[in-house]
Amino acid sequence: MGQHFLASPQWRRRILESLPLRNLDTWVEIGTGHGEMTELLAAPDRRVITIEADSRLAEDLQARFERDPAQWRGVEIVSGDVLKVDFAALAGDRFRVYGNLPYYITSPILHHLFAFADRILSIHIVVQWEVATRIVARPGRREYGYLSAACQFYTHPRIVLRLPPGAFRPPPRVTSALVAMVLPGRRTSVGITDQQRFLEFVQACFSQKRKTLRNNLRGRFPLDMIEPAFSIAGLRPDSRAEQLSLDEFAALFKTLVKSRESGS
């Protein structure tokens, strides 16, 4: 299932020390594995909901819980697909997330979490280093793209640790990173009401990175609407998506929507 288990006790401890562990917090763990981080997150005054897609691993962990319930007090095991989890029903109003994410579904998991952004305090994920650099990349950097913009719209992300392949079993062929993402992100200050429509717009802006932003948008808006909008938003006609900040995306989006709604 693409899992690389965090086998190193030293790296597990370093990750734990970086987490904002507070009394009475609720934590959702994505990817229980063999309980490598679950046993460290567990505490009598903390609720830990751990999600594992592999039913055999979930059953093994449940058996361990039953043998030593005191050690695992406050821990709940959920066996299933994280992409189908209703986090509002599962975890309640306010919770934090930790996950050692399978590399091939990192982006879908993040987007599913963002649907519950109003309830999440922070997200702490172990991901492939390349993905981590994309999440935190700023405008003008080669790594900056739609994932960067979406993550920074919802969170303030930063790379906390760089993890070597040897921290995992089996070791992956790539370096990994722990990324901390504190919510809310820029979405509370850029003045966007229709967030889903805005992110679809940003995704379209990045649809073909070799093309200018103007050309990427021609399939969604007429040219005689795009050119005045660029001018109003203070953008050069040859601007590319990777050069724009979230504020600039928001300004362009609002101008184009207003122009379309007014019929001009």
C-alpha cells in the first residue's frame, strides 16, 4: 500500500518533540502502521483517533490495545479509507492532525483535510522531500505551483525536519520531511467568499506551466475580459502563474468574476 513505517526510535522522538502536544487536545493520526507514533501520542489526558487503511494492521493494533488498555488509554482505532472519513463526525469541533502519508496520495489527503479546515488547528505530516518543498515554495520559485497555493491558502506551512531513508522500514528511495501546517492560512485575509471556485481558478492558472497566465485563462474567459482584468490587478500581460502571490490571484479572480457578472 505504499507504506514506509517510521522504524527509528530516535526520529520518532524528534518528531514527537516538535508537535504542539497539549492537555485535552484531540489528535487524528493518519496511517497508524504498527503504532509507531500512536504509542507516543497516547496519553491519559489526550484523545487520539488513529486511522489505518490496512485492516490487518488495525486488527493487530486492536489486539495490543486489549492486552494493555492502560498504555493506550484515550486511543480509538478506525479501520478504513481516510479519503472517506467525515472528520467533523469523527473528531468534533477542534483537532490536530499527524500523519506519515503514503507519497502517492499526499495531495488528495490534504485536499480532503482542507474541506474541514474550520475545525483543524494544525496539520503535521511526513511526506516526500520534493512534495514538502512544493508545499512551502514561494512565488517565483521553480517548485511553486497549485499545491503550494492551495496549501498556503489554508495553512501557514514550514519544513520542520528532514528525514533520511534510513528512518523508515522499508527505506524509501527518497528523502522525506516533516511539514508543520498551522491553520488558518491566507484564506482569512484575501477576501474570497467562494473558496472552491477560487481554487478551481488557481488550478486552471497553473494548468500548463509553459504557457503564460493569459493563455491558460483563455479557455475560461474571453480575451477582451482578460486584458482589462490584468491591468486592474496590476499584472503584466506576459505574467505566469508561478509569479503570482495569493493576493494577486485573489485580485485577478475577483476582477474577472465581477466583469463576467456585470456582462462587461
